[in-house]
Amino acid sequence: MGEPKVGILSMQRIRNYGSFLQAYGLRRLLESLGCEVRFVDYRPGRCLVEPEASRLPRPVAKLAEVLAGPGPLKAKLSYANYKRHYDARIWPLLGLPGEPDFRTGGLDVLVIGSDEVFNCVQSNPNVGYSPDLFGATSEARRTVTYAASCGNTTVAKLRERGVADEVAGWLSRLDAVSVRDENTASVVRELAGADPVRNLDPVLAWDFFGEEEIPKSPVEGRYMIAYAYSGRLTEEECAALRSYADARGLRVVNVGGVQGCCDEFLDLGPFEVLAAFRGAECVLTDTFHGTILSVIAERPFATVVRTEGYSNAEKLTDLLHRLGLADRAASSPAAFARLLDVPPDWGPVRTRISEGRTAAREYLKKEVSACTRS
């Protein structure tokens, strides 16, 4: 028998570094197990949360929001350039065709994940409530998930929107379920009556610094990174960050989004971003993958966990706890300096990641092998 044909149905066309790196990492993991891998696209579904009304297409509206928000104009123009050239720069690294490819027929295994593939109670029309993301339309011989996440979708939200029973049916029909956080595990347990496997996000599971050619940091001098969606850091957070950086002679460089505290926005490819993290003095972030990049680059960091607005608490609290880094959650801007000045004890963290990488390979190998034996 030839190489197992495996499809990855993920968020590979979502335009941010985390979405790319998790898709790339999962592909590399599967290829290292001898699989022939290609990406599969999903069809966005109806939005269960009404999107904000806008006369502009979503990408244009988002860019207009950034341009009107905090931060220097030069940084905003660099951000616009980053978004403008994202597809041409990033998609070839994944081997994505210009047009979406929805085919699942002929696949031995369809792997759904990682990222927030189950986060269906949201207003983003690029995702929505998509049956594809739950495997409902899969024609593969075997359909499984890897480190899937509900994001901030909960059972209560699914029941409130009247889709809990349908989601329960889809989850129950999957051949195997792997999740990356406790909120998602609780959804699967309650709706499907099964305890899913817990696995690391692919950006942790794949050894980027050990297996990939990471260039030298593209940033000169001493600097720190602020990694968050544009405008997400509050005025108070930006003021605390500026005070910290100035007192230590650091430039504040922004990655992924423009903040009110910004000396330079970095318009980089994903592997250059990895290099920039490794060369930074420290990192402040409020994102899941910003936290992971800080960890694999082993830089002192602080993570802002938010419970208001578009909450990140479900996934970030779980991630920090699993890595033994719960004390890296910044309870307020006053905690930034204490966290950013002192690195964690990386020894126990490395052990947890190593064990997680072994478990990831064992899970994926088992699911691929199950198909080849049938």
C-alpha cells in the first residue's frame, strides 16, 4: 500500500500567523509519519451571531478600523502592506491552490483541526456555523480531529442558539476526537458522551526551532514584542508597556496588529516572526499563539487574559495551566514589569512539551494506521 492520503481541514486561509503556523505544523507532523498530505477547505455557514452591519467588505472594514485606531500612521501603513501581500507570501508555503478545494473523496483520513474549528457561535462570516468543520460532509474513509477547539463557544451558547443537538450528532459520528483545551473537552463530553483525547496545538507539537530553518532575527538592537490584534491593548496597558520599555531602553515592536504603544510594526513572513520572537528581550501578548510563540522561543512573557468582550479566557487559562505557566497571566498592567523581567523556569515546561509531542505523534500514527488496517 502507498502513502496514506490525508487531508487537513483547518483555518489555513485565515490571515494571521497563528492560523498559518498551526496548519503548517500539523502538515509537517503528518508528513513525518509518512503521509501524503493536502489541505481541504470548508464552506462558511450562516452566522449564529449577527455580524456588525457594514457597507464595506469585511477585509476593507477591518483595515479601515485599524487605520482609524491607535498607533502611528507609519505602523498602520506597514500593517496594510502586510495584509495586502499575505496570501502571496503565505499560501505557497502551505501549497494552497488559488481557489478553495473542498474535495474529501479519495482520502484515507480527514483530520479536522487544529485552531478554533468548532467555534461556531460567532459573527465572522468567513467561518459561521459550518457543517464541514464538524465532519458532517466528509467522504473520507475515516474522519478525526486533532487539537480542535471551540474557542469561546460553550454548551450553553450552543443550546441558546438551538444547535446543540445537531452538533452532538456530528461529534458522535466522528471516528476519533482530539481537542486542545478543557472547554472543548467539556463540550464533547456533554454533547457526545465521550471523553476526547487532549493534544497540544501543532505550534507546540511540531518542533519549529529544531526542524525548520529559522533565520536570524530581522530586528536590530534591543527590543520587546507586543503581539495582539490591532487596537486590543487598552490605553492603560499601552501606558504601562511604554513605561516599562523606556525604563529598560527597549523599542516596542508590534507583530500581527498595531497598538497604541508602537515604535515599529513588523511586516514579516512566519519564520521571520519566529526569529523575531527568539531575539526579543520579552513579549507581552493577549493571544493564544502569541503565548505559544513566547514559550517555544523561551522568552520572558506576560499574557493578558480577558473575560470581557471577545473573551480569550477559556483557551488561554487552559493553555497556561497545561504548561505549568499559570503565573504568567497578567492580572493587571501593574503586573507587567514583574513578569517581563523574570523568565520562567523552562526545564519543567520543556518536559511537558516533550511529553505532549510524543503523545501527538502517537495519536496521529494510531489514527492513520487504523485506516490502513481497515
